[in-house]
Amino acid sequence: MAATKESSARWALMIGINYYPKDRHLHGSVDDVSDIRAYLEQHSATAIHSSVLTATVPKDHQSTKDPPETPDERPTRANVLKHLRMIIDSAKPGDHVYIHFSGHGTQLPSDGNVGETGFGELGLVLYENGEHGASYFRGRFLAQALRRMVDKGLVVTVALDCCFSGAVSRGDRVRAMKYDLSLDADRAEQEQECKEALGIPERDARVDRDWLVNPKGFTIITACGPHEKAMEVLVNKTQKRGALTHHLLKALTTLAKVKESVSHQSLHETVVSLMQASGCSQTPMRYGNTLRSFFGSLLQTESLTALPVYKIDGSRIFIKAGQIHGISIGDEFTVQNSLSTGSTRSPDAKRSFRFMVSNVWAFESELTTSHGVRTPPTVSPFSTKDLVTLRATQLSTVSSQRIKAWLPEELIREKKWKHKSKVLQHFQILTETEEKDLCMFRLTVNKSRAYEIVGEAQGNMLQLPTLDDGLDDSFPKMMETLQHVATFKYFEGLGNVLPSPEFRSKYNIKPIAASTSNGVFKVVDGGTFRFAIENHTNHPLYMAIFDFDPSWGVKNLVSGSGGDDYVLVPPSAHCQNRGAKEINLKMTIPGHLNLRTQARDVIKVFITDKPVSFPALEYRGKDEEYRK
């Protein structure tokens, strides 16, 4: 029997290392885990089985090699393995596990294998008793421990406040160390030590080389992308902390005020927003399950499509969505402080304000208050203290790509429905008889006196229902269905209207299949559609992949399979396979669709030179609605 929420225990292993050889000391790692531990103990409703391993810089580190912690409290490889094994042996199915590492990371040679990061194996730099003062904890060892936890039914969250770029610059704020062969001379002994300590049989010792960016069953939040630097930031003018840890705690505090549940998705989005607002150049990455979290219960299954506001400048606000998301100048948004959504203290607290897009770029948009709002256009109803909790939701678009739908004029006159502005967000209504052939969809009343949506766009798709026109709620329901399919076709038609030849030369993408005609591919039921991308640059590219399926639903194929919102395409300069990546998609016809011989899927790929999310693109198919 699965463990209930009440019976689930919580386990935490926190590792913080300031003391490193050759004066590569850090300042904030030990305080990072102290802050994390204090937060967990203060906010957890149940006792946490916590273990803390730290290495503090001794006051007189010139004359002593030992940190002030006792040998059992130091983050040596043996101690880390011991505590991981304790969790594996003691935790029960359904228990939650949190592992936090603050310290240096590095890139390790990996027997010629190059993972998705474009380099070799990722490693954590631990403290070690002995002449070297440090040791490597290879990523595969951590992955093996995590896999054993997941196989046991544990819910695992990992935060790595370090970087793996292998790049080292002068200064003591960068959490990366160059590879040192002297620390890795005993690789065979390391391997054997970890297998024995974790109880891993020889036949089960292999781990996917891309375990970090393709975790199976657990979630990892990293301080930055594989090619960025993780930094320490100044807090309260005198103290240093890891940028990820500091903003992670701020995000948890913020989300606690908004809702009880904290998902990995909402946590990651808030951390990114906070770090961007504070001027941090690194972008935290999230890999794995977006819903389950050590910090909260399961999030509601309805996806969050509201966009966070990342900047306020006078009467203007800025959101992380732009031309690539289909936004145009003149589009309308409603903006609300999410902290006030559950508040009943003041009627004004729940107010939302209308904003209009005044400028739009590739990935961002500028919004100003719409005319007709009580607030004067030169004054913003929000201040910078509201920044992290502001959410913008699109109301309408003026895009010429809006889907045209035809309705008899008498229906418009006779019928009324709620949320009209929302329903008309992505399509425009035409009523003249001569305009009928210009429309993709037509809503009519058939001979059986039922509302019916017709149009060629329904070919090889889930057929839409008909509803009795005599029922009061039939017309509003049909308009909601029309909005759903129009939104589907609107986003399906998104394209790059201003392609950059310079950016296009940075990559090459091609299908590994013969096209039948004009980009249409035929794949047998259960077969695989494959395509490949090559990165010609010396920096990573990011690829988001969406499936517009025959149920009128849109799925993010990357996050849906346990990844972040995008796939990282490694640079060619550091990769043995020229920065190439192959994608394999298994194609099946859903049995419940009652389609005789074939179904239609559209695979849409977005390639960018920075991490970009598309929350508004994901929504359920109509089949899920019919099966409720």
C-alpha cells in the first residue's frame, strides 16, 4: 500500500563546503546549509531526519589542515556515502528526500563519453582528510544512489548550488574548480568504494551518462546551465551566500504566502524570476518531475498559464514572453498580485488591472496600463515590492493570425454568454454569409436542432460534439469549445515572422525520414519519428518541442518526459559529436479517438539561444474533457 501523506517521513542531507585546498575557499556554502536547515526545521509539519556535513575554513588555516568540524561531521566521500546509504536503508516508500550541495563543482573525464552538457562527467568537489584536502564525488555515484531511492518509492529532490562549466576565473565567488588529476588517480578505488557503500551489485552499476539532464524519477535544480558559472552573492552588505540557495529560500517564503502547495515548477519559475530581478547572470535549471516536491504536495493538474512579471519601470511592466510566444503590440493582459488572490481583507486587494502591450521583442514584452483604467496611464498600480508575485494573463490579441470563425448573425443577437472577452481571445467572429468560406470553423444549427462546429480542420482529428440548441448551457459550451480549437490552431500556426539569417546559420535541423510532401511525414502506428539538430556555435542552444495532437491538446514533449521546458543542445566546440542531438518520438493513434486509419500530429520545434518557457502553449485535449 502506498504511504499516505500523513505517514510520509522527511529526510534531508545537506552538504556545505567552504574549505578547499590551494586557497580556493568559498565564503557562503556552510551558511547556505545552515539557512536551509533552519528553514526546514521551522516550516516542516513533521520532524525531519536531517544530516549536515560541513567544512569551515579554520581561523588559522595556514598552520592547520583540518576544519573545526569533527571527522564525522566533515563532507568526505566516505561520510557522504554513509549518509546516502542510511537514507536508502531507513526511508520507507512514499517518504520525501531532499539533498542539498553547496560548494565547488567540476568537469571530470568520462572514458570518452560525452553527455548532453557537451563535456565529460559532472562531479562534486568534496573535502577530504589527507594530503590533497579534497576528493571528487562523480556524478554517476550520486545518480546510482538516487536511483536506489527512486526504486524504493521515495520522492527525491536535489539542489546543486555549484557549477560544472569547468571554467575558472580569478576571484573567490565562482563555485567551480579546474580538474586536478592528482585528486582522481584512484578512480578504480573510488568506483569500488561507492558500489560497496551503496550496496550496488556489479550488474546494476551502469548509469545513463546524461543522468543530470534526463533524470528518471527524481528532480534536480541546479544553480545554472552546464555552460554558466554559479556565483556567490552579497547578502545584507556583509554576508555571502550561494545565489541559488539564497533565492531558493526567498522563493519558498514567497510561495508560502501565495499557496500551501509548492511544486518544482512553481518553485523554479519563482527562483528564476527573483534571480533575474536581482541582476544575476546565471539561469537555474530544473530537470525531472515538475509537480512533486519535497517542499509541498502535488500541485493541481491544471497547468499554470499566467506569466510572471520580471521588471517594473515607472508605469511600465515587463513579462518574459514575446514574438516567439505569438504576442503582438496592442494585445491586452490582466495583471494581478497573486498574494491578494486569497485575501479578503480589502475589495481592492483582489483587483486586477488591464495592461496593453506597447513594445514586443523576441522573448520579452513591455506592457503599459490600458486607457479606461482608473489609474492614470503615467502611474503604475504596482510597485517593485510586488514584483515576484505579479502574474499577467492574456485577454486578447490583435494578431492578424487570429483564427476566423463564422456564426449566423441571429445567434450573436439572441445568445449571451459569460467571459466573452476570454472566449474571443484567439479568434474573430464573422457573420456575413459571403464571409463563410473565409473561415476555418463554422458554428451552425443542424437539421437535428443541435449546435455543430464544422470545418476541414477537423480532418483526422477528434470529432467535436454536437449539443441540443434547446438547452440553456449549450451555446456557452460550444463557444468554449470553439475557443479551445481556435487557440489550438492559432498556436499551431505560430512561425518566425522575422527570421534572422545570422541565427539560422547557427544550427541545422533535419528529419531522419523521407518527406512524402511539403513537410508531411507518414509514420506507422507505434513507429518512431526521428529528427536531428546540429549546433554550429561555441555556446549552447535550447530546443522546446511541442506535440499538437489529434485530441486538440498541446503537450510539451520535453517536460512531459521528465525534463525541463527545453532540451539543451551542446556547443560543437566541446563536443565529440559536433554538438549534435537526435530526437526520437514514438507515434501512436490513441484508441479512444475512434479514428479508423490515421491521426494527425503537428510537431513544433522552437530553437533559441537562451532558456525560454512556453506555459501558455500547454493544455488538455478535448478527449480528457469528454471522459470526465
